[in-house]
Amino acid sequence: MGSDTGKESGKDTAKKKRGPGRRAVLLGGGAAVLGTAVVAREDLARLWWRLPWMDKPRTDGELDHKAAEWTAAHQANWRRADRPDDYPVDRVVIHVVQGSYASALKVFRNPLHQAATHYVVRKDGHVAQMVRELDVAFHAGNRKMNERSIGIEHEGFVDRPEDFTAEMYAGSARLTADICRRYRMPVDREHVIGHVEVEGTDHTDPGPHWDWDRYMELVRRERAKLPA
């Protein structure tokens, strides 16, 4: 588990600001100015839809992974976005909850927790979706990684290999394969990573007992069953 605490890199903030484009003018010009500063074109492209009259329609409880069950995380544990239009998605981050499936759902509903993943996978392979994929879940402990990734939590403890059941691996692999298909992500360890591999994190999950070779082979098999 993590929080949305990553900071913007220096090279991002050092980019030269450009004047408002045609879209900014059409929106009345106000969207292009924060105080007296002109927003860079790429920032405007990410922010324009957040204006009250531009909000995109949503359906409560709509699933991105059709085999999942919707169980909403508290709004304090994620940030509204419009991915991949505002932030490209090119990573899946694997987590282990250090507890039960029920405890994961409970803490992600708690506004004081300030963290949640998009999905939680139970030992029997059942999947709960708690945050829409188009939104930014606070799961990686690194803001940039949160913005570019989808987080998958797994029931169990990192020091108990028996928690990682065949059913859990299979259910998670189907989910990850579906995500890779929809975002055209390669099925490899550059794009499917553990929480421990996120820059700046102090987490160790999924831990030494997570069988990466087995898991990635399952993901590749499931991906091969899906349309290109």
C-alpha cells in the first residue's frame, strides 16, 4: 500500500511555458491562467475536462474488468482523472496486502487511510474493483507511478508462500492480461512490476515468495486468448 506523495520532477516544472492555444480561447481563456501564470499546453490538455461544464458522464459501479465485482474505495483514497487521455497507462503494480481480502476492502473504504488500489484479488481468485482505471489510485507511494499505473492488491502475507494460491495467480493473471490488452502493454517485467520496484518506496511486496516466472507465464497465456 502507498500514498500519492511523489513530487513533480525538476525537468517537468522547468519546461518553458507557452501561450494559450485555440482550445483555451474557446473555453474562455480562464482555463489557461492560474493566477498570472499561463498553463503549458500539455497541462491544459489534462485539466480542461475538469471544468464544471466539461465533466464527462460516468456510471457508478461501471467495471473495467468485466469479471470483477464493484466495491468502491473512499474518494479520499484516489484522485479523479481521465486516463489514458490525461495520463498514459503503461504499468501494472503488484501488491500484497499483509492481511485478508476483507481487511483490504475495509481500509480502502476508510478516508483516513489515504491509499487504495484499483483491484483486490482474493485467494480463491475473486476480483474486486475499487477504483476506476481512468482515475489515479494512491497505491504506489510515488505520484508519477500512480498516474501511469494500475494497482492490484492480493490477499495474504509476503512471508507466507501458501497464501499465493493457484486460484489467486490465475485470477490475477486474467486481470493483468486484460489490462495489458486494453492499454496495449507488453507482457513483460518492465511493464508488470512489484511494489518493491517503485522508485522511492519502502515497501517489499509482493515479497520473495511471489513466483514471478509462474505468474508472467500465466499472464502471457491469458493474453494469448484475448483479441489483439
